[in-house]
Amino acid sequence: MTLERPILLVGGAPRVPVDAIRHLTVAATGTTALALQTKLRQLGRACQLLLSLDAAPGAGATRYADREALEEAMASWIAKHPDGCVVMSAAVNDYRVTRVERWEGGEVRALRPGEKLPSGADEVVIRLRQDSKLIDRLRPSFGLRGPIIGFKYEDAATVLASAAALCSRVKAACIAANSLCGSVLAVVDAEGVERHTSRESLIEALTSRIAAA
């Protein structure tokens, strides 16, 4: 009998710390991961759910706050299940904060690590620098050998090409392509593009592929 692969569903978005109490984040609720969990459970498939602190409630979910915590949780899971299937629906930040500057009275001062940004500044400048793509690191850095299910969310004119490029680059089983306007819903893999007319249909297709991976 063939053993079923363990499944990790990653949803939500990590926080990007700005100061001691503030952070940047992405409007990602983890509903896709939760919907996939429901469908997979209906098929009798168990899965581990990894959600951000700001995501919707999820029974049995492990929570992460920032990208560091997310990477630690994923690295730990992959170390135990290197042949498992990772479903990367989380909106992981592409940028990290490198410097926060406060302008007041014509003077500028950089915020120190762990410091709280005080009120009353004339202007605040948050400097960001591009960070690595977490999905790119799953195989070379974390040692994942199993399937990757990824997601691409951008303009309708470019999302399919970007999904195909991502699929090839990370050697994914497939990529779910969603356009900002909602007009493009598709599953992209090495064989081509499978279009869908509703989010429900897309979730059903992804569930089947995850279960069969």
C-alpha cells in the first residue's frame, strides 16, 4: 500500500516589524488554506495548518508572527517530513525593514532596534530592502523533496506567465494563478494552463492535485 504524503498548508501573512509595537502586513486571511483543509478532511486526508497571528481562526492551527517564526516552523516540519507536500498559500513579504527615520524640527534621527516610534514626528520614512523569496528556499535551504503547490497573485495581463515561471523555477507540482481583478483563475503546471470560472472550482482542482501528489 502506498503511504500518503504528509501535507503542510501555509496561510496568512507574516508581520514585518517597524518598531517595538508596529508592523507592516499583507491583507491575507488564510481562507484559502482553511478551505483546502476542509476539502482534504472530507477526503480523509490529515494536514498540518500553519497560519499567521492575523489570519482567520483555524482549528488545530500552529500560529506564526513574523517571517523568522514562519521559517523556523516550516524548516522544522520539512526536517520531519522531507517528502511531504507543502502548499504555500501564504502572502510572504518580499521586503524587510532596514531603517526607520523620524523627521522632526528639521532634524532626522534613525530609530534604534527595539525602540518605539514616538508621536509628534513631522514625517516618518520607512526604508525597505528586497528579501529572498521563501518559496525559492524550500528545496535548497530546507531540503524539501516533496511536491510544492504555490500561488501567484498579480495583474491579469501577467499572472499566467509569472505562474509558469514560478512553477519552473521552484520545480512545483503546480501554481494557482489569481488575478487582482478576479478575472483569471487557473492552475498552471508544466503541461499548461487549466482555467476555472470560480474560486470554488479552483479549490476543488487544487484539492484533487494535493491529494494525488
